[in-house]
Amino acid sequence: MTNKENKNRKVKRSVWLPIVLLIYIIAMTAWFAPSLIAQGEVLRLVLVVGVELVIIAILYILLKRREKQSGI
């Protein structure tokens, strides 16, 4: 692959969408974690972040499977 082909290559949805969602989780955790921890709701924080990570993992797997089927 030449340098020009590398520049024109699109980033797959199965890569950029989970990354955007991970950045979103990090930002929301940084914003809300201090108040939740101060209120003693650490379990709630951990469960919400855990469920979000599972959802992102499932999304990644489904998008990869879809890309594989469509031949992208």
C-alpha cells in the first residue's frame, strides 16, 4: 500500500464509534464520579460504567461482524 492509499483509507465504523463512546464514558465518569463517590454511591458508578463497557464491546463485535459480511 502506498502512502497516498493510506491517506485515502477510511477508518471503519467498528473502530471510531467505540472510541468515541469510550471518550464519552471517560468524560462522564470524570464529571459525575466525585459527586457519586461523595454520596456513597460507588456501587452505582461501577455498575453503570461496567454496563456501558459491555454495551460498547457488544457494539464492536456486531459492527465487526457486519463489516465482515458486507466485505468492507
